[in-house]
Amino acid sequence: MALAEAGCDVVVNGRNADTLEPTADEIRKRFNVNVQPVVADVSTAEGQSALLAACPEPDILVNNNGGPPGRNFRELDRAAMVEGVIQNMVTPIELIRAVIDGMAERGFGRIVNITSSSVVAPIPGLDLSSGARAGLTAFLGGICREVADRNVTINNILPGKMDTDRLRGRARIKAQRSGKSPEEEVAATVAEIPAGRLGTADEFGQLCAFLASQHASYITGRNFLVDGGLFPGAF
């Protein structure tokens, strides 16, 4: 939404056509830009090929694959760990590798990876997600500096407690275990946040759009926490 509001034509990806198509249609109607939906699993070679066929020379790449479900690390077998690393580390690297040289040749490129606040403040039960996303961050730490002189930047946005279906779904799961209501679980989460509320998708999107703009050309290799002050650090 924020990229389209800024005038970008966009390609949107998801695995479910029933949700993807209405989203694409809403963006078209609101912002009068070209929107191409691609139904595919981005973690597969076929899915990536479909995306690159739809947009072979992107100026902006936003990596935002879903994370593995919460689970105690003792319950993770090798297959689950490999799958988590593929989803949250290997997949974005593969897409970056496919587009970064073209961006450098054209003299403009913006790559934004959506990781998680758990990269800097690990969350129990999300160890696989945290580890894979931290690995992605470290992997790209050197690469971003190889292309900075050609106006290509790579940055990461780390969402904290955002008002999303996923957060409210986790609240429902916690409520089943605690005997509290989902609303009480959400309220307990909000009580920990110095801002006194959950973050919004609009706030998050506008930061992403800024990092994808010409105004952010001198920013690369940075991690941007969006957590309402929850992480108690000065650096």
C-alpha cells in the first residue's frame, strides 16, 4: 500500500489466490497503479521463477516470507530446522542474488528485508525464526557494502508487537493455555510496550517506502526496530 501510494507499480505475492487477488484489486483501485499478483510459494525455485518472470528488472525488492510456528527447540528435528533456514534465510538470499546485479548496472536498487525484533531480543519458542533471520542479517552485512557505490542499498526492518492477525492468533493460543481471554492476553502484551499500544501496518509500510526511496540512498546495512520502545537498548 505504501509503495503504491508513492507511485510504484507493484508485484504482490502470496500462496492463496482468494486473499491475494482482492488485495491486488484494492491497491489498484486506491492508488491507480499497475498491480500484478503472482500466486506462488516464494521459497521454491518455481515460485521465484514466476515472480521474476512477472518483474525481471525490479527497482525494489521487499523480502517478507512467513516464519516457522512457535515451538520449543527440543521439538525441532533436522527437517524442521532446514525448512526454517530455507524460508527465512536462503529464500531472500536467492531473490537478492537474482536481482542485485541488474540493480547495480542500472544505478538504483532498494532491498528491504522484513526480519523480526527477535533478531536482537530473542523470543522463547521462536528460536528457529530468530536464528535464521539473524543469519540473513549477518550474511548481507558485507554484501550491502559491495554495491553501495552503485546506489543499491540493503536494509532490514524488525517488527515488534504489531496489530496483525498473527499476533492476535498467538494471543488466542496463549489464552487457551492460561485460561484468560484473548483480549486479556493482548492487553498484557500492550502493557509491556512503552508506547502503550500495538504498532500498525500503515506505520510499518511507510518506513519501508522511505527506505525504498531516493531519500534513503545514504542508508545501508541498518536494522530498524519498529517496536514502540519495547527493546530497552540505546544502540
